[in-house]
Amino acid sequence: MAWNHPGDNGQDNNPWGDSHNTGGNSTGNNKGGHENKALYWDGFLRKLSHNIIRLGGNKNKGDNKEPPVIGAVERFIGVIVIVLLFFWVMAGFYTIKEAERGVITRFGKFSHIVYPGLNWKPVFVDNVQAVNVEAVRELSSSGTMLTTDENVVRVEMNVQYRVTNPERYLFSVNSADDSLMQATDSALRGVIGRLTMDRILTEGRTVVRSKTQSELEGTISLYDMGITLLDVNLQAARPPEDVKAAFDDAIAARENREQVVREAEAYANDRLPRARGDAQGILEKARAYKTRVTLEAQGEVNSFARILPEYKAAPQITRERLYIETMERVLGHTRKVLVNDQSHNLIVLPLEHLATTQTNEDNNNIHHQYSSNKCQEMSSLAGVNSSNGQTVNNHNSTKTIQSNDVIDARRANSHRVHTLMSKREE
């Protein structure tokens, strides 16, 4: 062997203490092996390099013994083992990212969860699967489905979810993503099959979304998939292409109807307040009219109540007085009076002509007096003042005369009417 030096008298320097002599003298050889075994690890590398040099050098021509190859191979294998051990240890280091969790399986069985940072595992013993627990994952489900009114509708749905339990996500089902896809498709078909197509295409989209999400959450909870639903969106719901034109017409008609309804509601919202205001105004006017008529009636009642004692005391005189007062009110502004006596002669009294004539005469007098006053004003200031005073007095006198004439005419009319009424009563 390599550690059997020439001339050592057959002494074995094997560090493992084994005897390879064929001569049968093993006592001395075992003693030498035990002595060299303690120094093996200290001089391992030095001997390894020395033996490699010897394996590559020339053989001793005078030495007919076999070269010591076996010991060199053992040393080389030891070096290889150490190197492999070093690489095995170094290969066991790995890093888990901040958003991930590491699932450790030892010989295929779940062991534990590791967290972000630098970790180590024994290679070929443990296996690590990094699972992102912060990323939002998405999957889409679509297909042609049958509604409850036996129509066909094309539906597309998007599901967003996040992994919350890496262990359950990996080991509760064969594939959590595929299982969620199948559960989504099944839940969506079940919900669509319970609704009519008209409702799905119009106001039922929210119902489809909420019911599908509810069924999915129940399935995930039942199988404990380790995931949490974030949102379920119904992206599209449309009829097949063959009947799309007819459905578009129906939808357009529905939208037109809704537009007309909205316009009618807007018109009603505009007109109703006005109508209410007009009605309130009419009511207020009616209440005011009611109050006015009531007060007038009360005033008339009070007036009759005041006249009643007089009427009871002198009925004839009271009747005549009331008649005369009434005729004065009625004929007070009359310009013509027609009198029919017993001879059936119709007498017309042109009061308007008389009043006009009297007025013209008064105006002429006033104009003449005004001219005289102007002449006197040119002579002296005192005369002007006196003339002005006289003019005012004359004007007032004229007005008084005219007013008295009108009163006399009214009294004459009242007397004539009273005389005619008396004659008729006789």
C-alpha cells in the first residue's frame, strides 16, 4: 500500500489498522497501524498530495513491488466526500421573499411553515414550496348557459382571490386553482339556470354576482381550500350572435320606454308643483271671498237690525225714506229722466243738456272774469291781488251754484219719482 514504505521490515502503516500482509505475521503490523491511525486526520491533505505525485511519477526500476494505489484512492474519496458535504451544506440555504411563505415537506410529508428571510434545509430531505400570500390572483369563467325560460345566454365572470393558508392551499385539494375554477363554473351555471334571460340582461346582473359569490364562499369553506374571495365581477352577459339583433331591438325599445317614463316623470314633477300652487291660490281666493261675503252679510244684517226699530215705529215713513235714498243712489248720475204721467205722455227731461249749458255759462263767466283780472294785474300789484281774490271767490261761487243746481235736480228727480209712485199706488 502507499503507506507501506520500503525497508520497514513488513510494518504496516495503514491508518485504519488493517493488516494486508500475506506472510501471517500480524502482531507487528497491527501495532504499527494503531500508531499511524492517530495521525491520519492531521496529515491527510499532505499525504494526499504526496500520493498523487507518486501516482504520476516514475516507478523504481529496481523495485519489483506493486505501487501503493489503494491508499491514494481512499484519500481521494475522502476529499470528494468533504467537498460534496460542503456543497450539500451550501446548497441548503434559500431565501423566502417578503410576500411569500415557505411550505416545508420532509420526505413528501408536510413539516412546517417558514417565513421571509434566509433559511436552511437539508437537501434531498426537505423540499420547499414558496406560496405568495399577498398577491391578488384572478381567474375567469365563461360559457354559454341555459336560463330558466329556456333561452341561451353567453356569460363571462371574473373572480379575484388571495391565499390565506398556504398549507391548506397546497394539500387540502389536488389543485386549489383548478378546484376554484370548477366551483365557479358550477355556481355560475346554477345561478343562471334559476333566472330568466330578460332579468339577466337588465337588472339581474347584481343578483347573479351576489348569488355566485355566496355559493363560491360556501364551497371554499366546505373544502377548506385556504383561500379567501375578494371580489366576483360579472363582466358580460349577452345573447348568442344569432339572435343578438332581435335582443338589441328589444333592449332599445325598453330603453325608449324608460326614457318616455323619465320624461313623463320630469313633466309631472314640473307641473304638479304649479298645479298645487294654483290650487292653493284658488283656495285662498275662495276663503277671502267667503270672508268678504260673510262680513258684508253681517253688515247688512246689522243695518237691517238698526232699521227694524224705526220700521216698527213708522213703517210708511221708513219705507219712503229707504225708497228715496235708493233712488238717489240709482239716479244720482243719470243725465236723462223719463216721466210717464196718467195721460200717457212721455216727458223727457234733458238733464245732461241743462247741465252742459249751465257749465258752459259758468266757464264763460270765469273766462270773462279772468280777462278782467289780467287787465287789472297790469295796472298794479294790489289790484292784481284783489282781482285774484275776487276771481277765486267767483269761481268758488260758481262751483257752489253748479253743485246746488245738481242737488236741486236730484231732489226734483226724487220728488217726481215719488209722485209717480204715489199716483200708481192710488
